[in-house]
Amino acid sequence: MQQHLTIFDPFEGMRFGNHICFLCGTRVTADQQTPVFPAWLMEKYSLGHEPLRLLDQSVVTYQDLKIPCCAQCQTQYLGPLEEKVQEAVSKGVPGLRAIDEKLLFQWMGKMFYGTLITELIKEQNPLVRPEYAVSEQPKMLLKFQSFFRVLQSLRVPMVFPDFIPASIFVIDVDASAEPSQFEFRDELSTMMFSLRLDNALIVCCLLDNGMIKDSMRRVWQVVEPRQLQPIQAAELSARIFYAGYLLNVIPDYLVRPVKPQDEHLVMDTLIDDVTNVIFNPWQHSSYAKLLATMWAKWGITQEDILRDPQEPLSMLFSPEGEFIEFPTIPGQAK
Ligand SMILES: [Zn+2]
């Protein structure tokens, strides 16, 4: 197979370390690194010195979070992608909706993967014995391996003929009264990643072949053209994150046989929905628990949400299913 069409698979033999380019596997020196959160983003939102809590509960600053990356991957692949996304971000929600979803997938995916392999590199150190080792969870590793195969599209020209690996929602939020311009949330096990950049909230599940977005299409049709209040955006996030919990299948990706003249790989995908249900059944109680964490800053508890056990509290839709233009926040006089 042509060199530029060769996929690197660090999960085979767990090749993670400070001397291995995260994207192509080339050996690099310790100073060849790239920040997980791109420099322009850290600068724009003054994140550099802000603390970030990792999976093992250790705290680093955004600027300290770096992964090994060779010069070629940096200049040929990551740099140009950052330029395109930065341009889109500067145009806000319309810019982010106009950009090719595949690029957003790669951009969000690289940050997600960067936080993940920071963890995996740490676990390769025999002196570090984390209580909760990602590298010892075979099911999670299979998921990450599958995800990284399509994230290689950052470097290897790759066509996804009839699917996109992720569900990506670009949500318009009226964040003018919010104390911060930047918010970030990720969840390793469900592969959820969300960022709010001013009025644009991007929420994605990085490995579901768009199944979450498809399952939420009726809600999304109503919500997409509207600008949401922060409390509504938090609810929508909760619904998407909860769908991530319920998702019960892991897409697999296969490369179609390559011919000598091929300039790119064509990927096929496989979902085992014969032996598995795609989504586990929705449970109001566990959804309410998750929503309460998203609504914590409004002081709304799980009990408030489940006051009517059959109909969890919603700031997006009335019990009749109508979109709520101006939600009344419980406990706050209008
Ligand atoms: Zn590289």
C-alpha cells in the first residue's frame, strides 16, 4: 500500500509515549509537541493558565496539555485545519454550520483524543498506577481504536461515502449574559465532547455514525433555527449527552481494498444492530440526574425535574410539545 495511505494504529501493541507522534507514529524528540487545545483558541479565550481537571483528578493548565506531534503532521495537517476552523469560529454560528462537518469532527476529535492519550501515555509509566486505568478496559480501548481509525482522516486522505462518524450539533445560544465566553465538557466513556465559544455551542458524540442526531431529528428541527437561552442549551446538551449513555453499539470501520492508483482510502462502516439494540431504553430518573448536573448553576435539582415523574421538567418544550420562547426559570421571579 502507498505510504501516504497507510493507517497508523497505536492501539496495536499500545504504542503510546512521549516519543511517538500521536498522528503518524514517527519517532519524535521530547520537544516536538502540539497543544491539545490549539494556541489560537487558548489565546482568544485566555485559557492558557486556566486549570483543567483530568480523568485521574490531577489538575493541569490548558497550555500544559500537549501531545507528541512531528513537524510534518503539525505543518501539513494540523496547521491548515486550525486555520479553517479559526476562520469559521470568527463567523460564529453561521460559520460553524457552513464548514464541512468532517473538519469539525477532526477538530473536536483531535482535542478529545489529545486528552485521552495524555491519560494513556501516563499509564504507560510503571510508576503510575491509576485506580481507573483506561488501558485496562478492553471495551473502551476497542472504541478508541475504532475512533482513531477514522480520526486518521486528519492525515490520510479518506472518504466516508455514506456516513459521518460523529453526531455534531452547532447550537445558537444567547450567551450575552453569561459570565464566561468559553465552556468545555468531555466524557471519555461515552465519547462526548462539547465546547461553547461565545454564542456557539458545539456538542458532539464522536463515535456514533450520526445515530444520536438521527434519533433527535424532530427536536433538532425545531431547535436548530432558534437562538436558545443558556438554560435551554444546557437541557439540549443533557439530552445529547444522555443519548450518548444509551448508545449501545460501537461502529466499526473497514478500509476498502486499495488499488495502486488510488489517491485516498474509502471507508465502510459496520454496526452490529442485529445482536444489539442501538439505544438502551430511556429512563427519566437517570436522565434527570444528568440534567441536574447541567442545571446545577440555576439551582434546579433532580427532585425539581421529576416533580411530575412521567414528565421531566423541560425549558425547551411545554407539556403540549410547543417550543418555549421565553422559559421561566423555576425559583426566579420574572
Ligand atoms: Zn506525525
